Amino acid sequence: MKKKFEMINHTADVGIIAYGKTPGDLFENAALGMFSIITPLEKVSEKILISVSIDAHDNEELLITFLNELLYYYSTKKVLFKRFDVIKINETHLDANISGEQLSAHEISNDIKAATYHNLKIEKTADGYKTQIIFDV
């Protein structure tokens, strides 16, 4: 699977379709796509490492909770993330290590407020998994 994510047009908001061979890959690529909307990631360094542990009722809630947790760090701690390593994942739990750096040295292309449940579904495909995510900007 070559493509990690692609941008999609949505009225007044922005979205992506993320792909992954495994659920962990899918979540990593969704986070990568989300932060790629915020700023060009090639300029972001990996100076800060955080660990996140997320629990949810199902896979879709787990994905949205994961992405919104990362947006919490972005909006309150002013951190941009570049690398996303899902260590453990199942239907209702995720552990991941995320790295990036402080926002201060970077220009913001699009400010994302939240990942939404609008038209969200995680699909099993012949190549792995895919999902569409719409972000509130």
C-alpha cells in the first residue's frame, strides 16, 4: 500500500481519506494526514516525545478520541507532531508514542479545531483498511 492519505474537499471543512495495512497503520496515517493539513511536516523536528493511552467503546470512537487528544496537545501545549507510532491497538484501546516539536517556529496552513464523526466509518479493504475523516476548521 503506497498511499498513506489523500485530501478530500468538504463544504466549509477539510477532510482526508487515510489508508493502512493494519489498524495501527491506519491510525498513524490518519494522524499524519491531520497534521499535514496544519503545517508542512518536512520542516517539523522530533524534539518532544509523548505517550498516549486511549480507551473507547469502538474503533471509530477510538480513532476520533486519538486524533482529538493530539489536537489537545497542539492547541493547549502548542506542539506539532510529525511521527506517530502505534505500539498497541485493539477495538477499544490504543497505546502510542508521538513525537514533534513546539509550534513557535512554524507557520500554520490550516488550524484544525476537531476531528468529527461526520460520515466516519472504518472499512476493511482488500489492501487493509481505509477511513474518511472530516475536520472542523
